[in-house]
Amino acid sequence: MSTKNSEQPDSLAANRPRQFRRRLGRVARWIEHLITGAVALLVLVWASPLPPRVFRALDCQAPLQPARFIICLGGDPSRVIEATRLLNEGYGERLILSNNPGGAAMMRMLAVEWGASPGQILIDEHSYRTADHPGSIQRHCGVDPAQDTCIVVTSYAHLLRSKLCFEKAGYRHICMREPRWERQFRVYRSSLKNNYRILTELFYELPALLEYRLRGHI
């Protein structure tokens, strides 16, 4: 009896590595199936007309009209260049550059380099995310959301979320604007390459829109 009892634990111990390897193999196969399915779905979505349709729904631009303020949101330098060009073309009286402290200073330098008069520039250096811009601009730049006309310059994929944030904060007279080179870039790219870029932007922007909706920012 003592011999059999001593052999049984040894047999169980010997089976444990085999059981572990079988379980590990099943997990690996499931991961492989999930990755394969995800890649297949991504390829189908990439080649379908759905991404461009969703992407076009982010466009909330209106015909340009002269405004009191041109508001440039922090981000890609092309936003500053576009905002400065609009200022030089007579579409605004003052240029507001909105970002965090270091970012706002860099935006001001770039705007001056592109021809903006320093006396026309107002700085908001208290905005760290999209939801911060409307309130911070109102507090630090003297904008009246209910009365003042504003052109808001940001990147294309960021247009809708920005517009909804400004409207939530009470801005009643805003016109959204993307950098003009971005608009030309979207028109002339081939469809499949454009779909790839669209997907990368949608994977970021759509969850951000959902998050902002859940948090009450829009």
C-alpha cells in the first residue's frame, strides 16, 4: 500500500507539465484565430466604401466669412500656418493661439514667422486637451461666446469633436476650418492609400468622440 501511495503523487506530478502544455496550446490557437479574424476584418473594412463615408461625416466646415477672431487649436504646425494665412487674407481681426504654455509660445513664434503682426495675436496657454479650449479661451482672451464670430482652425479629423466642444460651451457663431493643404491631400490621394490613412485617424477619433460624449464634454 505504501508503495502505491508513493507512486500516485509522482504520476500526477508527471502529468502536470503535459496538461499545462495542452492548455497553453489551446490558448495559442485561440489567439491565432483572433489575430487572423481581426486582420481579415481590417482588410475588408480597408477595401470597403465604409471608412470614407464615416470620415466624410466628420466634415462640419462652412463657407468662410470674416470673423472677429481666428482661433487656432494646438497641434500640427499646419494649423498655425493656415490660421495665419487666414489672418493675412483679412478673415479675422485677431488671432488666438490656444495650447499649453510651451506649445502656445512655439505657435506664436511660427505665426510671427508667417507674417502675423504680434499686436494681433492673443495667447491662451492653459489648454491641454480639446475640451479645455473653449472655456480657457473665453477666460483668458476676452471672447464672448454668445456674440463673437470665430473661425476655429484644426485638423480635419478633429473638426467635429472641436465644434461640439465649442457649441457645448455656448459658442454660437463659429466656422470650422481645416488647413487647406490637408484638404488638397485628401482629394488627390489614391483610394486604397487614402483608406489606410482614414482608418488610422478613425481608430483614434471615434473612441475619443465616444469618451467625450460619456464625460459630458459634447
